[in-house]
Amino acid sequence: MIECQKRSIALDGEYTAAYFNLGNAYRDLGQLEAHNNMGNVLMDLDRFDAAAACYTKAISLKPDDPGAHKNLGIINLLLGNFDIGWPEYSWRRLEDDPLLKVRAYSQPLWDGEDLTGKTIFLYPERGLGDAIQFVRYLPMVRERGGHVVFDVPLPMVRLFEDLDGVNVMVKSGVSIPPFDYHAPLLEMPRQFGTTLDTFPQAAAYLSADKELVETWAERLGSKQGYRVGLVWAGNPSHFNDRNRSIDPELFRPLIEVPGVSAFSLLVGRDGEAARVFGQAITDLAGGFTDFAETAAAIANMDLVISVDTAVVHLAGAQGTPVWTLLPLNPDWRRMLGRDDSPWYSSMRLFRQEKRMDWQSVLKRVAVKLSEQVRDAGKGR
């Protein structure tokens, strides 16, 4: 019953009956699980207050249930209620979730203790985009007096080699030096009490290697038109990829905007850009051996337009103008009801107004891009 309803929802995200049938099926499994899973259903329907009530009820039935606490945290972060959101989201470290990699060490998890004379080991927890987003906290950790050891993902070794706030950088998989405390990067907003008024380093805090930027400038040749880097899909193994990735054909209006010089920043699709757009786009993926190369290519763009992948984090962290395309029910980092991001001052958000309706989003983006290109031309 459950799998049948899930398949129905996957085929038609607007099929309301399937959501409620799924909720009834979960209810039959037991009261606690029913409230938690019905909250998930209501989240998918954008009924956030009702979903929060379900999670709260689940917590009242089992106060130490990490899944319900985590879900309540996600809703509050999405709504901007960070005082509730960060502590509740922190419960994820007690949940057996393969997507969350809070590590188990004999040393204690850092909970804000004084770090004077101590060594703290920090590490990414989820995707590569999260690593880019939350390394901004490393200088704040070191200001607490600690010796900071950072576990850097292998594709980001060169990108992060001059990262501020790190004493020792360890490549993932290499032996870790002795440390006193550890923590995943996603715990830093809670530890530093991040609110809408205290977001750290919303402006550029990463920079591409100057020599690589020059190398890419030579590779791209003389500038013709307004350079726009495009990404229409993410990693297909991502748990929410079906909601965030877009049919590349819908990007054609952007490529056809007069004055645009289009470049594909998409990796892992084996020549899809050329198959769909032919010579109307330049595919740069062949040169992206790591994130340092991607960062240098982005530094040569006037604008990046992308679905919600690591590319938007990288562009935002560099201060490059970036337009992020969001599904109706976005990741909590994008919040609700706003077209800007408190995490990145150079980012603009374009949201679906109807579930799975990317066509209208791309039409709006094409109009704004035309205006952008025209205004850029006037400034020359």
C-alpha cells in the first residue's frame, strides 16, 4: 500500500488523494510513526503549520525520538525560526540516517566549550555544497582559541588550500592528528547562535586561484557577449533530485536571449549540453577536474544560473552573481517567500509557483536575463 501510493505521488505530485492514502497507511503502522510520517506528507503539501503540529505530537508521544525533532527543526529553519530550528535540527546526529554523517569518536562532540589550548576536528556532514556553505564558520571557531583541524573533501583540496581559519587541513581518508573535540560543520550555526541578523560572511569569502582564473580566461578566448554559466541538473543519486533537476530543453530561451554567450557548467552528463543545444553552448565540463577549476571558470562568468547544486554555493561564496532555481518546496537553506539569500549576498532566488512547473520559472528568468544583458550593454 505504502509503495503504491509513493509511486502515484512520484508520477503526479498534485495527486492529493495519494498523499492522504499514504498518511492513512502510515497511521496503521502505529501512532508515533503515523504522526511523524503524516508530518512529512503535509510538508510535501506545503502545509507547514499542520506538519509542525504532527511532529510536535510525535515528540509528545516519544520525547527522545530524533527523527521527529530533526523534522521539526527543518520546518523551523525553513520558516526562519532559527532559535527553535538549530537545536531541533541538531537531533539528527542521534538518528540512523545514511544522508547525515555525524561521526562517532571517543572524544566529545564540541558544545561551545572554551577551546584555549585545545584542538578541534571539524568535518563536512552531507554534500559538497554544504562544505562550501559552512566553512565560513571556521575563522569564528579559531577565534575561540582552538587549534582547528579540518577534514577537506578530496575534490576541494585545491579550492580550500588557502582557507581562512584552519591550522591543519587533512585530506579525507588520511589519518587524523590527535584532537580534543570534534563537530560536523552543520553544527556551527547552532553553536554561534546564527539568526537572520547575524549571518556570517554573506559576501565573498572564497576566491579562485588567480593563475587558474587567467588560464581559464585564455581558454575561453576573447569575450563575446554576456557570459552566462548554466546548470540544469544535479547528481541523480541525490534524494530530492527529481524535484530540483530540469529538462535541459527548458533552458533554451535563456541561451537564445540576444547578447548571451552560454556555457555549460554541468558535470556528469557526458556531452548532454552539445546533444541538446549543439553549437549554441560551450561545454566546459571537460576541464573540471576539481572544484578549483570550476571556481576559476565561474570567475570568468558574468552570471551563473543553476538548479540548487554545489555550483550555486560556489558562485555565491565567490561573490559571483548567481540565480538559483528552486522547486515549490525548497531545501531549508533557501527558506520561504524571499527572492534573496541571507547566506549569499550575490544570490537571487527564482521559485516555482506551482509544483513541478519549471516552464513558467524559466520564462521569468529569460525576461530578467534579457533586462540584465540590456542593462549591462548600456554600462559599457
